[in-house]
Amino acid sequence: MAFIFRVEGMSMLDQVLCYANGLKSRARSYVKLENPETLSVTMNLALKCEVTHFVKVVRYRQAKGDKI
């Protein structure tokens, strides 16, 4: 991820696509559906997706009585 900021002359679209293509499939699908126009929006969407998924997993495990 850090290298994307070091590439000069890379268009915003290329940055967004490069970052999105490096995500796990669930986050990648979510991000691409939202069609972000900037890298920062793309990163925020990916974070939102991962946090939402994590919270759902934790709640599911708590409901089952599993230790976290």
C-alpha cells in the first residue's frame, strides 16, 4: 500500500484500481460497487467493509457463546 504514494504520474483512477485489486475479494467487491473516485475514499470504503465484517463475526461468536 505505501508504494502507491511513491509512484509519480499515476492517475487517480489507476491508484484506485491498483489499491482495490489488492484487497480481499469481499472488500474489493464492496469498493468496486461504490465506484470511488479518489484513493482516500477507496481506502475508507475498504476499512468500513472490514470493520463491518469484523463486528458481525464478533456478534455471531458472542451469540454462540464462543470466546473471542
